[in-house]
Amino acid sequence: MVTYKLDKPLIKIENLSVGYQTTKVLDAVNLEIGVTDFIGIIGPNGGGKTTLIKTILGLIPYWEGKISYQISPSKIGYLPQINLIDKDFPITVFDVVLSGLAGKKGLWQSFSKGDRLFADELLHQAGISHIKNKAIGQLSGGQMQRALLCRALMNHPDLLVLDEPSTFVDNQFENELFEWLKKLNETIAILMVSHDLGTISSHVKTIACVNRQLHYHRSNKISAEQLAHYNCPIQIITHGQVPHQVLAAHKL
């Protein structure tokens, strides 16, 4: 069992710049992810949110800067956007969950009885143990997100990275998801991308606004004026007696 230094971040990002071909997407980004952090990442489409987490995961090389890890890459659980999953791939829910150990076990190594029992336990926690033998192409959006979250937790991660986890799910699952994440955050750091500030602000501990650059807000409360100052135009959803939306102008 690895013991981390609580006074040091699990991941420290310094002056990070990332791009594709000749287009810079992220510029001079700085961020520290602590052992008990629950950080919500917000920002406009195309602002670099997904690019940032993929760079942290090592899926995209960066141009400049530095990323320091106190954590092994194998101890980062990742739940990608649901639209990136090939639903035609012939695999069951149970095998999807077990695939979360592929990085540790290798693609062709067998799974132990303990691995299978833990997969069953996660499926039970997620409320989908009754569909463990279904093909992923038969799942609803909420069921798919549950399965993918179980997969992300299979290797007992110390950091959980979620890219739009509440997309294509119903309100019941969204509530259950955030309750589960709250409990997980007692022992796991969480980094979550979302387009909905109104929803995540009552669940995350801090907020990072990403629109090419990153502005870190050490609270889960953030105003429209602060978003404008950060140059972080996003859709703000306000819940009340008369639900409505405020769409901030997107300055290019």
C-alpha cells in the first residue's frame, strides 16, 4: 500500500501548454490536485477541458511546462465521455468492468477470483448487478455510465477523473452519482469536467475555469462576474420556482 504525503499534491501542473499540430489549446496552465480534492472543471466548448484531463492522463503530449506525479498513472481511474464508447463492441457489462484492470494485468492475463468478486461488489453498489451479462449495446445512458464508473474504480484509484459523467443520464442517477462520489471523495481525489455549473457547484469543493488558460477558484461558489473576469463563458443553469437559463456571451 502506497502512503502519500498529505502536504504534497498528488499531481502538480506548472506552466503547461498543449496543442494539436500548430494550434495551441492550453496556455501556461497551473494546477495542483491534492489528496482529498474534489475539483470541478468548467468552461466553454473548445476551451480545453478534455484536452487538460487527457494530458494529465498521459494520452496527449504537452508542448511546454511540467507535470509532477506523486501518484502512479496506474492509480488514476478514468471515466471518458460516453459518446466515445463503441456500443457495437461485443462485450458484456461484467467484462467492461474487469477491463479496468487491463493496465495492471495486461490484455491477455486472466482475472483472479478476488478481481471478479470486487467487480461484482462494484456492480452491486452501482445498482446494475442484474444486467452484468448484458451486452453494452443494450444499455441505457445511465446504465452505461454506471458500468464505466465501476470500470474506473476497479484498480482502487487514488484519483478519479470524470469527463461529463452526468451526460445522457436521468435525474435519479445524477443524484445517486453525486452521492456515490461524495462518499468516494473521503478516500479518493476527484477531478470532474462538467458543462453545468449549477449542478456541480453544490457537490465539488473547488472550481477550475478553463478557457485556454486556467483560473482556479478555491470555493464551490462562483458568480457570473467572476466567470466574466476569468474569460470563462459557460451556460449557467439556475434552479428555482421558475427554472431558466442564462447564456453568457462568448468572446473570441
